Amino acid sequence: MKKKILIILSIWLVISVVFGICYKNFSHKYSKLVTIQPISTGYKAAKEPFKTIGLEIANITLNRTGQNRKPFINKMREFGAKKIVIDTRTYQPKFAKTLPPVIIGGKKYENKSVCTIVSYEYKGEMYEVGNCK
């Protein structure tokens, strides 16, 4: 009986060591192949008063407070903004162990999984503002 237990334990030990060596070698090769690219639209950073209004819209959307966003959108239109788009995205890594950085209007967010971006057109140019959590 003791002989069988020793044989089983020795086989388990050998398999564990082989798995540890193979996992260590393959994981380093794989991590070098995966490069994390930042997520960005390339739009310019929003300027006042659009920045504060857009951040308010983004925070309402992120926190899911149920507050009406329409008055804020109408306020942005009064100041001359066109094509207002509110986009909420959830970022999940497919292969890498870390989340990709998200760049919203020149501001970089690291390790954030949910982002809301408010983009708009003003005098022919696209601007954006947003927040992540």
C-alpha cells in the first residue's frame, strides 16, 4: 500500500515540475508576442464650456443615476455643438493580462474597464471628453 502511494506521489511530483517548466517558458514567449495598443479616437480635447457639460453627461451615464441627459445635450447645442454622440464602452482584454490604456481627449486612463465618451463637432472639428471607471 505504501509503495503505491509513493509511486503516485512521485508521478505527481514529476508532472508538476514538467508543467511548471513548460508553463514558464511558453508564457514568456507568448507575452512578448502580445503588445497592448492604447485605445484612442484621435479627436481633440474638449474646451470650456463643452468640457464641463460633457463630463456631467459622462458621469451620469457611468454612474447610471437615471438622470435625464437631454438638458445637457440641448445646452451643448445652444453653444454650437453638432453631431453629439455618447458612447459607453466596456474594455476586456482578449489575450493580455492587463487592460489597454484608453486615451480620451489627450487624457490617458490606465486599467479602467468602462468608459463613456462624449464626442461632438464644433466649427468643423471633432472634439471629445469623457470619463472612465
